[in-house]
Amino acid sequence: MSEEIFIVQALPTGPDGYPYDEIVDIAICKVDLETNTYQTVYHNIIYYDPKTLGKKKLDYLSGIGGIFAEDIYAGDPEKKVAEEVSQIIEGNNIAAYDSRQEFGRYMTFDPWNITFRSTVMPSVSAKMPISLKCRFPSDEPITIRKAYRRLLKNDPARVGTGRRAIHLALMAAELMIHMRGKGKY
């Protein structure tokens, strides 16, 4: 088995999953469990017309991830981002803090459609204490930050108060390495 796992974290426009919500911000960190190192390999925001998304989705994005209409305007087309993500993860082991959220609710559907293209590994949170697991898949961003603050001291990923997908991916990568060190991943 390869010791490299690609952590995929995304921020959607709401808590309900496909087809009600879509991914707006996505990031990938490659974790090498042999050397206990990781690196960011991808981060991008997807363009949507904020008028089409509507106030409810824009409010959700700003509250959960600090993403605003001007960020979305500057994003790349969904098809381009999905193709770039597919090129990175295809044929590789992938994981997320809570795979139900990332893969089960979004990335098994078009345009992502990771089915049969990658091997989904257990969630990073699989063997964590119950208080650090996502009660609901939509709790993932909050739960990642909670686990990161509780289990790791001195902000090793240097995310500060960041809330974007890249910050979530970096925290999940650190947590994966931490859990591996404890023999729980």
C-alpha cells in the first residue's frame, strides 16, 4: 500500500449536499505517512454567479468559510476545477476528515464523480473520541477546527483563524499524521 494519501476538503454552499448545494472552495494536501510530511497540491475557488446562488447560500459561505461574493466572482469554472482535481486524485488514495461529507454528499456526483477513480480511505476522524467526530456531516468544518485545537498545540499547520478549504485540508493533514503517530490511522 502506498504511504501517500491525498486529503480533500471542500466548502459547499449549504449543509444539504447534492443536488441542493454545490462545492465552492476545494483544497488538496498530499500526506506522506512514511515521512510524516504534507504539502498543499491544490486550492481553488469555483465561479458561480452570486445572484444565482442567492442570499441564503452566500450567508452560509461567509459564515462557515469567510467566502464572499467577490471571492466567488474571481473563481474558475466548475468544469475546469473538477478536471484539475480529477487529474490529481485519480488512481490515488484519498481521505477527508469526514468522508461522508466530502465524498458521500458531493464528490460522487457530476462533475466530480470520483467513483471507481480513486480509493477512499477511512475518515481521519474514524478513531477519534466521539466528541471529535462529526455528529452530522455538515458539522465537518467546525469539528475539524475543534479537533485541531484540542489535539495539536501551537498551531503546527500555521492556519491561525483561517476557515477556507485550504485551512481545513492543512488541519486534517496534521490530524492524520497525529492519529498515525498514535497508531490509530
